[in-house]
Amino acid sequence: MNKESILKALQELRKGKERKFKQTVDLIINLKNFDLKRDNVNLVIDLPHKIKDKKIAAFLTKESELVNTIIKAEFDKYKGKELKKLVDNYDAFISFAGLMPAVATTFGKILGPTGKMPSPKLGMLMKEDDKTIKETLEKVNRSIKIKSKEKRKDML
């Protein structure tokens, strides 16, 4: 399948009548000669335009006006239901690199399995200035994560 045929198919989809809900398109790619046990797909792809505004929170050393901030002194209050509520309220998290050990210790058990843990690929801040925070927020809003399907061990 080439680029022109994909664009033509998308144009045909847009010709239909207007719906009262957000329509989506799923792209399924079958890879030949790809062994899930041996090869792994875990990518972050930057898109030219943002898909939607994601709700993002940041783990920082000081408050920021650009993003909802959780400073290190507040880490202790997130346990149990509060931690679950925090994870459910946000689509993504970013963090200052110097706080990552504390973030991993406090939030890693919940953020890791949900795929929301800040990483060097997406969501890591080397500086805490407004310019860097704004650039990272824009990057997170324009990015998507692609992972290969994994069979759960408890399902085998």
C-alpha cells in the first residue's frame, strides 16, 4: 500500500455524513518475519500536529504556571486511593531528571504498568525553565506511543 492510496481512502472516509461523535481510524500493520518473542516494538512517534490536548502533570522541584505541578514535598500525600486518582486524572506525566529516582520509588508501581511513567524518550526535563517545559508539553501532545502486543503471562 502506498501513500496515495492511504490518502485517497482517508478522503473517501471524510465524504460521509457528519457524526455527533469523534470518529477514529485504526491502522493495523502486519509485519512478516517478525517474532514477538525475539523482537520488540516500543516506539514514540512525533506527529506533525497534535491529536488532542492531553492532561499532563509534572514532577518538578518548584511550582510552574504552565502545567499542574507536583513538587517533591507533596510526594508523600499520594498513597492508595489518592495515587490511583492522580493517575486516572492525567493522560501523561513529565518529570525533571533530577527527581526521577524519587518519582520511580513513589509512583513507579502505578505509572509503569499504565504506560504513563516519564521517560527519556518522552517527558524528561533536563532544565526546569518555562521554555523547556513548554517544548516538552508540546512534544507530549504531538506524540504517540506504539508497542507490540504482548501476551499476558497469566493468560498462557
